[in-house]
Amino acid sequence: MQIIGSKKVINDLLDQVIDNYRVGEAEQVCDDVHQLILVHKVRFPVLQHAAQRLFEVLKPVDLMPFCDATHRRATIGGNVLIGIILQCQLSHEYRQSLNLACQYIADSDTWYVCDIIGERVFGFALLNNPDKAMADVEKLLSHDSEQVVRALGAGMHHAVKKGLSPEYCERLLLLILPTVSNSQPVRQGLGWAAKTIAKFHADLIHRHVPDIATADMVPWLRRKILIGLERNRYARSG
């Protein structure tokens, strides 16, 4: 297995894929990408570059069939390609991109699919279209798939870490605080988000101490918030 960490190497491989590309043959493109690229260990930033280039080259009619075919092959790197292609689609096919992200995540039932696609689709949407995305996040928190809820947490974490404004961080916090589920995917996703909000915005936590101190709050969520506050104190002391 080759380790690919260079855009030059990935571009040379993509040139071969693009030379063979014929409109309407998304399955063949997926086969070529799998055999030339995804069978190797490729750094995520390089895969993201590859996805952006594929998005620019593939005709719209082939983009979603390519994502479907890549999803069926169930490779870790394939999810990076899917996540970035859906991210690129958000500006003009917002609803379709969100729906497909949920579909792929729920269908896979695998933690890394949640995190990879969740950060790149839900997180990107929160950062770049927060008003619109916030309404969708609120609805999707009651999604039938707990993996989708985990992915939302990954997206929240990403957005907060990358500079989501305090106003929207507070709105996310208020969506998380009423959580009552004790399932592992929900704990991992929403707990991750709560911890990140506490780490970067301790003032928001202090503002909502009465809500956090209530006996109704699930213990795991309170623990995650306390861990985030501790990390905030450590960062400020350094």
C-alpha cells in the first residue's frame, strides 16, 4: 500500500481518471478512483483536493451517481470525497446535499462516516449559512438514526472550533442541553460538541449554569461540559 501525501502525486493519478472519463459513466469513474487512489493510504487534505477537482470535472449528472457508487464501496477515504462533493453542492443544491449526507450516514452506521461527513457537510453549513443550517440542525436532532445525531455533533464541534460566532454557539448549546438520550452515538457526538463549546466559550456555560445544574441533565453531558471548562482554564493559564 502506497502512502500519498502529495498533491502532485494525486493530480497525476487524477489525470488518468479524467482521461478515461465519459459523461454518464460515473460507476467507471468510481472504479478508477478506487483502484488508483482509494486502495492506498491518502492524507485527508490531499483527498479533499482530489474531491474538489472531481467536483469541477464531473458533469452534474454524474456527481450524485459517483457519490452513490463511492458510498457502496465503503472505504474511509471515499467518505472524504463524498463529504467534500456534498459540501461543494451546498451553495446550489443545499437540500439535496443535506438529505444525502443523512442518507449515507444512516445507511453506514459507522462512527467514522458520521465524523467525516458530519464535519464537512453539517459543520461547513453551520459556518457558511448559519441561519439556514441552524433550523435544519434543530430538526435533525430528532432524526430516527442516532448516527445522524452523532454526525450533527461532529459538525457542531467543527463549526465552533473554526470560529462560529458566539451567538450561534449559544444557540447550539441551548439545543444540546435538553438532551436526554444515553445512547453511545449521541453521547459521543453531542458530548463532543458541548465540550468544544465549553472550551472556546466558557462565558456561555457560566451564563447557563442554572440549566446545567438541574437534576434533569444527563450526567454524561455535565461531565463533557466540565471537561471543556477545564480545557478552557488550562489554555488561559498557558
